[in-house]
Amino acid sequence: MRTQVRRACRGLAALAVALAGAPCGHARAEGLSLSWSAPPGCPDRATVAAQIEELLGRALVAAPPARVEAAMARDGGRLRLDLELVRGDEPASTRTLEGPTCEALAEAGALVIALAIDPDAVAARQRAREGAPPEAAPEPAPAPTPTPALL
């Protein structure tokens, strides 16, 4: 299951690395460039950036270089968050998330972006919060006990 989680995290990582200059809440630093727009009353760019930094355990300027454009909009009775992530010369990766509240969607978006940037850092922070020891290689299965042959 950990392998599946890591694969999912790495897939999300490819997504969350595409920040381009956008009109709302755009900031550019040496590391991650985050453009964020959301309806009034929803979390702003600073709130989402702080959530990403908390998940990564470091400032966005210390994150790997990437651009992320995020736009939240109302879609009927639900909210939709469109994410586009670009890292270096890699093709842009896009995701669309839906949620019941601005806060839930912003939190989910921050997690997707953080996982896209550095899934190992997010996992390490989570283990530290849970008080779990660092991930170690799994122990080999014990050798089978030989059974005597019946004559």
C-alpha cells in the first residue's frame, strides 16, 4: 500500500509544479511560484501558501522551482478547484478537485500541491506528527519451518 501511496504522491507531484503568472494572488520567489484565485470569503493565497509550507516543513522559496496556478470557482452548489502545475521543461499537469466548502477545497489543494512538490517531505512531516519512527526497510519474512516427511 505504501508503494501505491508513493506512486500517487509522485503523480500528484508532477501536477503541483506549474505556477505561472496569474492575476489574483500571484507571488514569485526562487522556489515555488503560487498563483491563487478564489471567491470572496474563501481562503486567500497567503493562507494556502502557509498550509503548503506547513505540509512541506519549509518556506515556498526553499521548495524546488515550480509554478502552480490555482483557480477556485463555484459550480452550481459545489466548488471546483482547477490546478495547473509546471516544473522546468516538463509538460503541465492539471487536476480538478471538487468540494463542499472553500476551506475543505483549499486544504485539499494545498495537500495536492505539497505532494506534487515533495512527497517524501510531506510523508516525513506526517510521520513526525504521529510520533512514528522514520520509515525503515521492511523486515524479511522468517524462513519457513521444515516439517518432517511422513514415511
